[in-house]
Amino acid sequence: MIKEEKYQKIENFFKKDLEIKQILNTIIPTEADFYDEESKIRYTDKLIKEINKIAFLIQQIINDFNIPDHIKETFATKIKQIEQNINGSEFYNTLNQGLLKTLQYIKSNISDLRPEFVDSVRKGFKGYYLFYGENVETPITIMNFYTIYIAT
């Protein structure tokens, strides 16, 4: 029974992983998202909705695997920070600066996987044991957090 449960968790993980990657593809803005004010508002609403879907999927992964509480809390704080930023005037100003600035925002807050971060995770996680501390850099983007969950 335990093996079946582990296989089920792994199978669920890969389904959620694929879904997260598909969602990430949908949040990449296009020129149409900058056509007028209504387009920008629709894109902002879509972005928040999709980030919440990603957060929900990652939360399910967290529940399936024994992720330490301090990483869960840091992830929840990061999601809340991104939502507040997107709902604020700073993101609206980013949208008004156009596609490239918005892509830069998406990359720096959601999708970027810095090589040095990935390397620190690789060195900081050993098998099923989590050594999260000095060796692992602080996660900055949603994908950084997700990389930690994959490593565990």
C-alpha cells in the first residue's frame, strides 16, 4: 500500500508539474494585452488568476511531500507580495512601459531560474533530507520555490 501511495504522489506531481508549465506559457503577455486600458486590465486579472492557480498546485505538492514549514511560509509570503504588487500602481506603470518591461517583470518575479540558485539547491538537498540554510540561496521567483519542491 505504501508503494502505491508513493507512486500516486509521484504521478500527481508530474501532472501538476505539466499543468504549472502550461500555465506559465499562458501568462506571457502579447502585444494585444497592451492595446488599450481594458486590455491591460484583462491581462492583469488573468495574471493574478493564473498565479493563484500555480500557487494552488504548488500547495498541493507541498501537502503531498513533507516540505519544511519555513519554506511554506516564505512561499505564501512571496505569492502575497506578487499579488499586492500586481494590484498596485507599480505594476500598472510597468504595463504602461510596454511588452518588454512586463516580460522583464514576469521573468524577475515569476519564471526566472537563475543558474546559481539551481546550483545551490542541487548542493543543499541530499536525497530525502532537506538541508535548507547557508548553502541554498534565498528563492526570489515562484519558479525558484518550485525548484526547491522538485529537489525534495
